[in-house]
Amino acid sequence: MADFSDLLVFTKLDELIKFARKNSLWPMPMGISCCAIEMMAFAGPRFDVSRFGSEAFRFSPRQSDLMIVAGTVTYKMSHVVRKIYDQMPDPKWVIAMGACTSSGGMYRSYSVVQGIDQFIPVDVYVAGCPPRPDNLLKGLMEIQKKIARGEKPGQKEKIYIEETFQV
Amino acid sequence: MNQRIIEKLKTHFADSIISVNEFREELTIVVKKNDIVKVCQFLRDDEELKFDSLRDVCGVDHYRPEERYEVVYNLYSLKNKFRIRLKVRVEENDIHVPSVTCVWESADWAEREAYDMFGILFDNHPDLRRIYMPEGFEYHPLRKEFPLMGIPGSLPLPRKN
Ligand code: SF4
């Protein structure tokens, strides 16, 4: 009988699903203002998010499982963000990219929601105005780690990515 | 050019003009509220002046007991490459201004913005609705008494789960 032991890998089904999910996170680009420009750089060839399997930006929420909220969310827009979040299939993850999204940022005013966690669960906050694309990559990697650990979206402790500067 | 405009307006609308101010060659004319459409029509149609473009309409809140609000019209003449500014003063208890949409179509959205932010009512405007804030909002955010962080609960958020 032939020996297949060096061709086969044995694993648990759970692990296989986690592996598949974490390496094919399809982002929903919720680019509302200037942070979206850095999100495009993150998808482009220089920072190259396809190394992590997330190059397929889907403009339909029904085909994506990671929402990157990049920009200033006003009260008027918050209903749209929530609707799109509701349309995404489970399990779904949220990155709050930039100061505006995480806390209202410099817009301390009547029209801007002071942090999107007031109406959707957030998994990773990325600091900066705008954050560098490599910090956003780090946020993505944190989501991958959360999936690998088997966490549920929007529940365990939040991850905060600090701002770094390139010299 | 400034002198020419002042001269022309003074001959045609001697009682409509409240004051004329010239500062660093910028001309500002304060006009009586009920004559604003007449003056605008004249400035647009006059062959020599031809202020054919309305660049902006905006509101001002001075927060004073008399003549609290002001509406400012920025006009531009493509022919003469020249700008002037018209102003109209509005009392708090009579917050109506005739709309200039019948003179320049472009006043439409600009007047809607002034209505949204200051609550100034433009009479004869074809479609005076809010332009930035949601339909059901009850306040006018650029009025001085409106708090910076808004009125809690006046803008609903979606439910969280
Ligand atoms: S955090 Fe800064 S860069 Fe990002 S949307 Fe806000 S203002 Fe723009």
C-alpha cells in the first residue's frame, strides 16, 4: 500500500475554517472622508494588503466580512453605516480607522458622532489622523489573530493600535 | 467701477439704500429688506454693470437685540470681472426675506443653507427645505444660542443591537 503520510495534513475542521477565514477577510471599504485615501494606499501595491488575503475590496456588504470605517461619521451618515453593517453576513468584524471614527477626532461638534462604538461594536481601533497604512495593516493582523484565537466579533477586549512614525 | 455702481444705484434706488461702505476697494451696500429683489434685478440686467453671477448667499447672526440677523449676497460680474456685496438686515421677530431665486437660479441651495443654519425664511422660494441637517431636526445650529455639542437626543442614533 502506498504511503501518503507526507502528502496529507490532519487537522480539526474548526482549525481549517479559522485558517480559511483569517486569510480571506474581504473588506467593505466604508470610506467616508480623508482616511479613505490611506485605506486606498493600504490596498495598493506599496503596502499590498493582498499579502494577507484581503485585496478583494467588496462594494457589496453581502460579500464582505470586515468593515473598515475610514472617516468622519456624522449623525446623518450613522444610519447608513449601521444599515450596511446589518447587511453583512456573520461573522463580521469592524476596524475603526482614525481619530474621527474612534472618538470624533477634531470634530468636537453637534453634527459628528463622538465615536462609532456608540452604535456598532468595534474590534480594533487604529489611532492617527490619518493612520499610516502600515498601522492599518497591523489592525488587520490583529483581527486575524482574534480569528485564530477563536474569539467572537465585537466581544472580547478591544485592541488599540498606537500611532507610529517613520523616520 | 465702485463710484459708477454707487452713482447708478443712488439715481435709481435713492430710498432703498441704507448705507454704502467702501473698504480696501471692496464695496458693500446695505439695502432695505423689501427692495432686495428690485435692486438685484437691476444689477443683473443693467447693460453696463451686468452682475450676472450670484456667488453665494449666507446668513450672519450678530446676537444683538436690534437687527439680529443679516443676509449677505456676493455678486460677480463676468463682463467687468468685478465683485460687490449686498447686505440685508433682518429682525428677530420678522425673520422673512424675499427670495432672489427669481433673479438667479443659483440662489436656491444657498438660501436653503441659510434657512437650515439660521432659520431665515425666504419668501417665494420654490423648495425651502433643510439641506444639511436631517429633515426632522428642530434647531438651527449656527445661531449663537445653539450649544457647540448640540442638544442631546435631538439627532437620533441607530440602535446598538
Ligand atoms: S481622522 Fe483625520 S484623516 Fe481620518 S477622517 Fe478624520 S480628519 Fe480625516
